[in-house]
Amino acid sequence: MIEIKGLSKKYGKFTALQPLDLQIDAGCVFGFVGQNGAGKSTTFSILATLLAPTSGTATINGADIIKQPKEVRKQLGYMPDFFGVYDQLKAEEYLDFYGASYGIPAAQREKLIPQLLELVNLSHKRKDYVDLLSRGMKQRLCLARSLIHDPAVLILDEPASGLDPRARIEMREILKELKNMGKTILISSHILPELAEMCDVIGILDQGKLVAQGTVSAIQQQLQSEKIISVKTFDMQKTIAFFEENPRITKIEVLEEGKAIQFLFKGGDEEQQALLKTAIQKEIPIISFSEMESNLEDVFMEITKEVEFS
Amino acid sequence: MNPVLNKELKLRFRSGKTFVGILFYLLALTLLMVALMYVLRTSSPSGFFKPQESRLMFMFLAFFQLGLVLFITPGLTGGVISSERERQTLSILLTTTQSSFTIVIGKLLSSISYLVLLILASLPIYSFVFLFGGISPTQLAQVFFFSLFTMLVIGCFGVLFSTLIRKTIVSMVTTYSVTLFIVAGTAVISLILFQIADIYAVATPKKVPSVYFSAMFNPGIVLADVFEPTVSEQIKEITGIKFPIWAAHLITYCIVIVLSLTISVRNLRANMKKGS
């Protein structure tokens, strides 16, 4: 379990991370979403014992990141957003080096390395030099490296950045497998839909501040004040005239060559149901009336925009 | 075995360049020795190679090797940590459970291991002097110990600067500058101090203790002391300090080694310090 209390980071007058309070349960996959410079990597660097916070603290499985950094490192597998590899080192030697760095005995490493390479689909590359691997393969190898000491918690900073669609899918599959293995995973991305699929909980960071937290649907409900409603009708004019009278409705648009409309509706489920009921009572020839799934990117933009204005 | 040392040795000795480097070094040393022997023999009126000349040849080789150590060590060690930082491999290394001390020592030993190999590989060439006499095995051992010690001192400076300075190029330039100061700077300062004292001294014979404190830093003077006991006598005479200069050199630089390594270890995870 990860417990973060008032964690902040300042560089002079610049605040990279505003006091952050967070609790992540064991086995949970937590996604940090935010634009570049939102504070994701700063948070991860602090948790990975690479950076001292200005204030606050955090514990990983009970180990304090400031008082017990070595304990934290044992519990933690860290994959940074940018990382380099050593020239002239083969994939299996790369893992062997880090295994030795974690104090794993040679005999145990010998058994462990093939298993890890298999997990990240790199068994066929075990004798290849690391610097000659593709970016996707390097990312997977780095993920295998972060698992070498069997950590309970994984911190993955933009693991899919710069990967082609196929490599992204492969990475996602591996992460799902890790989730099934019961690992607590903290993962970041600046693309919300990328995380939505695999994360149990999402936190949106903007300008160093956690502006939203919860499941994807909860965040949508929490932050979207207006719903997008789509209505298919036989009589466009009558339908538009009816909805235009309602003060809760704005931005009516005509779709599908005049057979459907879409508008923004301000209100909860009860108001939405009342609107439909009134339309039927007034004999508006409605074929279908449905709430549109709002685009996750739009949610993200809306949230970050709100913070910017406030 | 230290994981960093193990990995670095593997990387260094996997490259063919390492062995080509050793080959050329040994060739250059052999050529130098043959040329010296030729010059000494032809310049000798008897046409024989005398023990005294053999000693001269050994001294020449020893100073050549010291020069090599002073020239190569900053290049090998001046970027050990900063290059990891630039290559973006340091952050991963720092999240492992290895202590800062293990990482720093592993880096230092692996970077100077190549030079140690160069020096060990040159031993058979040095042994040639035994054919002609004039040098005791103890002197040979002293010279090699001194080369290794100097290498360790400069290596510690390299590691220190590469830990404190982010850019490898700046770190290397700083290490080379410090090395140059140790070799040339301290010699020039000693000379200036002596000249000043010579001009203003009233007492006869003149005693200039300050010369001792700048000369003891100079590896060239200490190496000369290994061959010529007269060097020690002269220093005693000039400075009035009877404590052997080689002992002062060793003690001072042992303190420097400990300080450099301590600062390097403490600053390796500098970002983890409060207020950083």
C-alpha cells in the first residue's frame, strides 16, 4: 500500500508539486494523467527515492521514503520516462547486472532471467546487445529489469511513450498480466484513454495539483456538469422548437443530414428523465433519445482548462 | 564481487580497442627502451652497458609511466558518474539497493583497472633492467606501488568531480586542471617560494619550510626521491624539516583519497538531500 501525505516539491519559487495526499491500496493500478510538466515525474521520482520532497512524506508498504530509502527500494520497481542502456551489454547480462545490484544470488538470477524475458516476450533476444534493440523492446526489457527483485510496487513513468501502436498493445498486455499477478502499479501518461482501460483509479494532475481522482466514470460524472444528448426524430423543426424552449439546453446541433440533433443538457438523471417524459407527452416524434459517451480527452481538457482559469 | 565493477570490467575487456591499446602501449615502451639502450651504449666510450646507465634507463621509464598515469587517469575517471547521468542510466542504478559507497568504489576501481593492467603488462619490459643491474627489486616494487597510489589519487579526484559536476566534459577538464596543478603547479610554487626566501632570507644557511609543504604534493619529486636519496637530503637542507617527504606525500594523499570518496558518496544521491 502507498500512503502519500502532503507531499510537495518546490524548485526555488517554482512549485512542481503542490501538497499531495493520496492512498493507493495494494493490488490497485493507479494512473496519473497530466500534461507535460504537470508533476507526474516529480511525484514518481520522490517515491522512487531519487528526489527529496520539500515537505510531506510517503510510505511504501510501511517503509518511509525519507527515513528508510533502502527498504523502499526493495519494495519498488521503477521505470523512468527516459532511460539509457549500456553499450555492449547483452539483454540477459543487463538483467543479471541489475539482479546483482539488488543482491540476488547468482544461482537465483540464472533461473529468474529467462522467466522475466519470457514475460516481456524477449526470450529470443536474450543474447542480443541491448543498445541494438528497438525502442519497444528496450521499454519491455526495462520493465523486466524493474521486476527483477520481485517488487510489490511498480512505478512506471510513461511506459508506452514513443511506442508504435503494436508495441503499445504489447506493453498494455504485459501490464494486465502484472495486474493479475497482484502488483500495485503506479503508471503515468499524458493520454487519458490510454490509462482508462487498464487503471482501477485515475488521478489527474495539473500544474502540480491533483485536480481529480477516482474511477474514470466517477471523474466524468464528478466533473462534467453538462451531458451530451443525442435525439433522432421524424420532425426536425418541431423537435428543435421543443428543445429550444428548455432553459437547461444549449448548443443544439443538427446531425446525420437532418435526421438527428445533439445538444448539451445541464442536469442530473431525474431532470433528463423529466425532459423525455415531457417530449413524449407533447407528442414530439422521437425515434431515439440517448446520452452520448463523452470523449475522455474532452473530460481531460475540460478539467485542466478549469484549473487554468481558476 | 561488486556488481558495478563486474559489469564495467565485462564491458571494458569485451572491446577489442582495450587490447589494441595495451599492444600499442607495450610497443611504445619497448621501442623507447631499445632506443635508450642504443643511445646509452653508443655514447659509452667502452661500448658496454653500465649498471649506472641501466638505472638511468629505469628512471626514465618510471617517469614515462608516471606521466602516462597522470595523463590517462583523468580521462578514465573524470566522467565515471557524470557519463552515467548523461546516458540516463544513473537514476535506475540509484533505485537499486546498492549503497552509494558500492557504486562509487565499483566505478573507481573499474575505471583504473585498465591502467593497472597496462602497468602490470609492462612489468616484463621493466624486468629487462635486471639483466644489467643497478636497480633493486625493492626499488622496482616502490615505483610500481607509487604508480598505483598516484593513479588512485587522481582517480579519486576524477570520481569526485564527476559526482559534483553534471557535465562530463567540465568534470574532465577540472580533473586535468587539478592534475596539472599537482604536477606543474606545485613544482612552480616550490621554486617561487624558494627564490623568494633566497632573496629575503637573512639567516645562513637559509631554511624555507614552506617549500616542503608545496613539494610534498608533487609526485615527480617523490618519485625522484625513490631513486636518489640525495633528493631527501637536499629537501631537509633547504626546508629544515626532517620528516621524509615521501611519508608526508602518502599521508596527505591518503587523507585526500578518504575526503574525495566521502564527498563523492555523500553527493551521489544529492537530490535526496533535504532542500535540494
